[in-house]
Amino acid sequence: MENNPNNNMTQQTEEIINHEQFEDMRDLLEEDFADLIQVYLIDSKKRVATLRTAQQENDHANGYETAHALKGASANLGTTQLVKLSSQLQECCRERRIGEQAALIEDIAAALERAAQEINLRLEQ
């Protein structure tokens, strides 16, 4: 697929992270925000590993639960790509098609890396 939006270098920051939602969470949590970010990134990486295992083991229930948890945590921070991709994976699990979703899970892993980079840039500001 040549027209893969994940490979589009012209993507804007707002497509990775919703600026308003991110800043609202930062304002709400104040000094605890940096700790939340670290926990989110660590937990999200663990969830991606869990998703890979669920895909390999054709474990729809665990895949669904993990995708749901990742979607919720990502929504809180406004990491919009992760929300969208996690939602897609959740639907695949509901349809009992997790075994076919290795590429989608790798898209989730890549979106997490992009989000982590963007978050770190924002924290430096």
C-alpha cells in the first residue's frame, strides 16, 4: 500500500497528539504530569508486548482487553493515532480476527514511538 497515512511525512503534530487535550491534562495534574507520562509510556510498551503475544496465541479476549486499556489511557492524553489504532484492533478482536493483525499491532507500536517522541518534545518546552 503506497498510500499509507502512517508513512506520510507531512503529518502535523496535532494528528499524533491533540494539543488541547494534552495541555488540559498537564494543567490538571501540574507537577504529577511528568510521572503520569512515564507510567503511561512504560505501561503502553508493556501493552504492545501483550498485544503481540495475544496475536501470536490468537487470544481475542486478552487482545481486546489490552487494546481497550491502551485506547483509554491514550485518550486521556490525547494521543489520537493510538486511540484510533487501538480501537481498530479492539474491533478485530471482537470479530475474532486478532490472529491476522500483526501489521496493525506493529502500526500501534510505531504510533507509540511517535507519540513518545512528541511527548518528550512537549515536556522540554
